[in-house]
Amino acid sequence: MMANLGGHICFLISFATFINLFSCHNLPENHVALFIFGDSLFDSGNNNYINTTFDFQANFWPYGETFFKYPTGRFSDGRLIPDFIGKESTSNISSLDHKFIDSDSYNFVTAQFAGLPVIPTYLQPGNHKFTNGVNFASGGAGALVESHQGIVVDLETQIKYFKKVEKSLRQELGDAEAKKLLSRAVYLISIGGNDYLTRNSSASDEAFASMVLGNLTVALKGVLAMMKSAIAKLHNVELPKTLNKIENQLEGFKYAYYNFYKSISERLNNPSKYGFKDATTACCGSGLFGGVYSCGGKRGITEYHLCENPGEYLFFDSYHPSEKAYQQFAELMWAGNTDIVWPYNLKTLFEAKTSNYYSTP
């Protein structure tokens, strides 16, 4: 495994909340919006629109080569986990105007399983339609503001953007209907890895993990009120405890915790079982195992190697999985058993919209 991978990929936090069940006026009866927060594992192009460096952008070739045939801002050769959670509605990609890098011009797939339309990036110019949800994720972001401060959209700022979306929805739908939409929405979050990668603290592992989880807890409550390896294992042990506490504190809070660390480890240890020929070398990069973050040649090193078939690799670049890996992870998040995602999977949370399973008396 590449030495600089572990710190990032072991901390994916994925969960969803499903609170009350209502129908929104002028929206489909069983409408459920999807709001996405996090880092580069979920960023579908927000960093295209901020003042940052190429280290935190993926809007250049060969990113996007497999599915979109053009860079969209996603840190992979194709689609990410949120893209696999709608209904596939592809068009003739070759007929599109490729003169501009627009993350959502190529966003033909959203919750493939949930049947949702396009989930737009929040920072895309001209995007003011939020009834289906929106993606706030930013490559390089952490739960702590200090992680890559000033050059990414940190979780605290993403929550501030969410508050603006809430205000917009209230103006569009009215207070009551906006509250219904937000209260029954699903919230998908991937955060934490960058906090550990950029750690600059003398605090103990336990204290630092508590800081990260504390900020995540504040963020969760903020949303809901409106409607390396060793520490990785510590984080993975403490996070479920934190989510359980929040569930006990916030009425109606339901979540799905996906064990990303386990999924990665299984594929590293037995790649052929999951259809990969190489789980230790990045498809795109340079140096030993492709571990130098040079994919695309815009990050200080111009030379890089690009494999012929990204689907044979677990990782596309030095930090980020391939589209094939993301699809497998999304399928597990959607319908996996309790060995990998618990106490609910995302399918259970989405399908609850048509039942009274989570409704309050």
C-alpha cells in the first residue's frame, strides 16, 4: 500500500439521517433530497470555482477520462460514490461542448439506486435549484477549520452554505414545506481524513480524535437543528460511539455508518476477489507504486505514468480510488449487510420514505 494513502482513505465517514416523513407541496409524493458534505471523495467539482492550487483540483486531464471523457473536477477517472447513490440518465457525451470545464454539464448520474435527478455542486455559477439537494463537498476539506485553511471549503463553511440553501428553500417553498423537505432529507458526509494528514498538534491521539469528532458533532447538530494507522483505528472505534450519542440526543436521528477502512483493507489483501489486478499501485502518478501525487502533471512534477485500464486498479491516483472501486463502495453503502454498514444501510433509509418506519406519532 502506498505510504501516503493510509492517512486519507481510512477516515471516510458516511452516514445518513432520516427524521420525519412528509410530502412536500409541488414535489413528488415520496420526494427525498440528498445533501452531500465532505472532501475529495465526494467533491464533484466545487473546487473548480474557488481560489486554490492544483493539489486540490481535478479539473484537468486525465481525471474524468473513463466515464465523462473529460475532467469534471472529480478526483477519479470517473464517477464518485454520490453519483452511484440515482438513476442513470446518460446522454450522448460526445455531443457536448467541451470548451468549458463545468462539473455538472457531465453530471449525468446521481443516486443511481435512489432514482434522484442531478445533484448539483453548490458553487457552480447559476445554480439556484436545491429541492433535490446539493453537493457542498470540497477536495482537501476537513472537520477542523485549520486543515488546508484558506484554500478549501472546510466543513464549517459547508454548513454555512447549507444555511443559505435552507433560506433559499424557505423563500421558494415557504417555511412549512421547506422544513418538511429538510427534515426528511438524507445527508451524506465524508470527512476527517485531511485532519489527520495535516495534523499539527501536540495533543495525544485520543485528544486529537476527540477534536475531530467534536467538530463533526457540532456540524451534525447544526444541520439537524434547522430542520496514522493507529489513530485511524482509534477514530473508527470512537466514531460509532459518537453517532450513537447523537442518536440518543436528537429525536428522529437515524444514520448509516459505512466501514470504509474495512472495504479498502479487504481489497488490498485480496484484490483479485474484487476484480482488481493491482491494489497497491496507482493508475496515475509517478514514483514507487505511483505514490507521488503527480497525476496530470500540474502539481509541480510534469511527468507521470497513466495506466491503460483504470478499472484494473483500486486507486486512480496516489490518494483516490478508481471509479470501479467507488461503484463497489456505493453498492455496499446502499445495500450492504451489518458487517460493513450499520445500523441501517442507505437503501433502508431511502425506502423508509414510503413507510411509517421512522415517523413520529
